[in-house]
Amino acid sequence: MSTPVPARPAATILLLRDGAQGLEVLMVARAREVDFASGALVFPGGRVEPTDAALAPAEDPLGAFRVAAIREAWEESGILLA
């Protein structure tokens, strides 16, 4: 039996808009060069970095996750939520 791998803190974000034919959800295609799920359509997201926690409000226990999701949306789609 294999040993479980510890989960890494990560965040994702669903960007929605009211389109002409109803609700639309932004998805991005994963790079074909990556090992895991290459070419798959995914929501923007990824691991929480130490700098995400540094930018988050100290009183928000989930702040690092929120910052990570916004940062990943920028990195993966060029959409800046500011």
C-alpha cells in the first residue's frame, strides 16, 4: 500500500458573467507540456505561495487562499481583479 501524499494548500476561482444566453463561466486550457491533465479545461487556480499570505489581511484566516486565487487568475488568464 502506498503512503498518502500530504495535500498542498491551493485555491481556485470561478469567474462568472451574465451572457446573452445565460450564465457563462471562464475556463482556461492547461498547457500541453505539463505532466498532469495536459490540455484539460480548468478553472484558474494553483498552489498558495508564501507571498500570498504576506499580502492577505492579518485578520482573515482564508486571506492567503483569496489572494492566491486572484493571483492565479491574473497569471493564467491575464484578468486582474483589482
